Amino acid sequence: GWTLFCGPYGWTYPPEGYVVNVTCAPATTVPTVTTNSVSNISQTAATGGGNVTSNGGATLTGKGVVYSTTANPTISSGTNISSPGASTGSFTSNLSGLSPSTTYHIRAYATNSIGTAYGANVTFTTSEVVINGQCATPPDGSAYSTAPTGTLCSSGTASPSSLTGGGPWTWVCQGSGSGHTDDSCSASFKKKPIFIED
């Protein structure tokens, strides 16, 4: 018998000059997908997505993005946000519930009957939380006969963390994060009244 080989135009080339027409179906592969850059990054959310440029010759059964704090996340290892539809082309995915000041890794994916393909690993970092220092009132601006205790700052961190001595007292409520502001605080010494007997 003859062994038929699929040629570039759907023909086979057996010996003796015979030509037999055959239909050459393209080989089915996993889809081809790319990962989009991440935008609209905030403290807890971002927008990602991808572009499925080929379904691999089979119907898409899933597509979307996966993200994680470790590189090259997969559907089984990362957080999966699926995108509806079985068509090729670009899609977007909204990420929420993220942690501030955290670096994430994201990849787009597409799945058909052959398997799942992933786009490149893309990293992004969520925005940090900015806290401005603010004095607590009281004790800021008040007078005391002994060093104030308790809460010194309504926001931020007190420096020094506690007050001692006979006053007056000063401290700074220090903020955190890029562009934060600090607040300078003070409390005065309250003199005890002196009673003079006649």
C-alpha cells in the first residue's frame, strides 16, 4: 500500500505519477495568548487583561487572568478571574481585594480541548497607604500637673512614645507613606495652687 503524506496544498505524492486528493486539517494546538500591561492601580484594585490571538484550531473553553504574589501563577496556584465568551481578541479583567504596597504577578490564559496556554508574567505593585500624623486633643494644647499618659496621637506614631518629666512636654505624631505629613504636639505644665493661711 501507499503511505500518504499531507503536502502544503492538501495533496499527496505517491509513486508512478498518481496524485490523490486529501484534505489536510491543520494540527490543533493550545491557544496563543498575550498578557496586557496592568492599569488603574490603586491600594486594593487594578485592571488587567490579555489578548487571545489564536484559538489553536479548537473552540476556546475558557480565558481570563490569574494572579499571585509569586511568579508565573497558574489556574491551580493563583487567583483566577475568568472572562466570558469563546472568541479570540482582547479582554479586560478587574482585580479587587488586593493588599496595599504589595507586588503581584499576573498572566493571561486561554484554554481549549488541547490544554491551557499562558501569556508572559507581568508584575505590578499596588499603591501604599499614606497616613498623616495628627495630635490627639487632649493632651495636645492642654495643661497637666504630671506627664500626660494614654493616647498621644489620633493618627500616626508618637515620638517619643511616652512622656516623662515635669513639663512642658513636646512630641511629634509621625505619619507614614510617600508624601505624608507629621504633626508637632505640646502640653504645658499646670502649676498647683498654693494656699496661704492667714
